[in-house]
Amino acid sequence: MAIHDTIGDFLTSIRNGSMATKPVIQARYSKLRESIAAILKAEGYLLDFTVKESGNGIKTLVIKLKFKGDQPVIAGISRESKPGCRAYYQYAEIPPVLGGLGISILTTSRGVLTGADARKHKVGGELLCTVW
């Protein structure tokens, strides 16, 4: 049985695009990917993103990556909870990323939140990824 990690593929597209200094990347659309992109934009890791729909109804995310000079703003992005080993945390146990310099993204009962917002709302969930 094949297991596909669509979130991992999305994060890899962002990582590869930023390391190759591509100004714009495209990824397949899903609500979860759009939520992750919205958090990355709100936290200042992305310039912008839009949802583009082709003539046959297939949606894609068009993501504008952010750079400081010639260096990407996203120094690292890693998938924490994998399909073979899910990682769930209570709100008090959400680990800090690089001593507070990065962010963690969780999927909770209140939607997709950053680690700080999850602690503030006192909800735990699945730790999707960390960004620094």
C-alpha cells in the first residue's frame, strides 16, 4: 500500500524553491495547504500567495517566496508529524522552535494554528511542521 505525504511534498516544494532562489512556486491546492501558506504569510515567511483555478477546475497555489537580499527568509522547514508516526501534543507540551526564534504549525480542533496561538487558546493537536 502506497502512502503519500502531501503536506511533506508541499513543504519540500517551498524548501527547494527557496534554496534555488525561485521568486514564485506553484503547488497543488488543498484547504490545509492554503491554511499553512496563510500562517507563513502572516508570520512573515512568504510575500504572498494566491489560489489560481485553471479552465478544467483544478486549483493551484501560487506562492511568492520572500528573500532578504539574496538569502531566503525560510532558513529551514521540516515536517514533524509523518504518516507513519504522528506527533500529537497537549498545549502545555508544544516544543519551542530554536528557543522561540521559529514557529511551529499545528492542526487543532480550532483549525490550523501556530504553536503560540495554540498555547494561548489552550488547545493541543498534531504538530505538522516547524519553520525557522
